Amino acid sequence: MVNYSQSFEIPTAERDQMVEITDQVRRAVDESGVRDGVVTVYVPHTTAGVTINENADPDVVHDMLAQLDQMVPWRQPFYRHSEGNSASHVKASMMGSSATILIKDGRLVLGTWQGVWFCEFDGPRTRSVHVAVMG
């Protein structure tokens, strides 16, 4: 069994932003030498997340962020969290803090239009992403 891990940082420029990290995850898999296994992408932040979704049409990211803003507005009279960023915590929980992707023949098992996205909900900041490859 091969175990390999690495971390990298993602700088964000907006309060809500999605950054595609598929290439960084692919590089980690390549560097690991794992041919068949799994890779886990983990974001250790309470106001950021990770998801897998379409990476071909940038309007998908726009629409996702717009819908999240509609469902979870930045300001609500019932929010009690003193830092004032309750919406970012809710959105991060909706996305989740990790994604697991299969590896077959040294390649990520993703659909034709799928990519891995880091999701920022309390930026701009510099965030950490951890990748663990097991095979």
C-alpha cells in the first residue's frame, strides 16, 4: 500500500469564490505513483469547502454562488454568531470539507465535465488544502 500526502495554499480574492483545483489534485496523484486507489481532498476551514462539479462552463460556478447567496443570505436578523459570518459557515457545511475521488490506471475517475473546486465563503484569504493519496 502506498500512502502519499501533500498540502498547498489557495489565495482567494472575493468573499464568495470557487477556485478549480483539479490540476493540483492530479499532480499529487502523479507524484504519489499510485495507479489504483483513492485520493481525498480535505479543507481544514469552517468557512470554506470543497466540491466536485462542472468545470467546462464558468456560468455553472456563477449560478452555484448566486443560488447559495439566495438560499443563505449574508445578513439575516436571526443570525447570532458574533463574528458576523454565519452565512459562510452554513455554506461551507453545505459543500462539505472533503471529497474522495477514485484513481484508476493513475488517473482521477471524474466525469467528462467534472472538476474539483475549492469553495471560499469568507474571503479574501489564503487557505490550505490537504491531499492524501492511498493505493
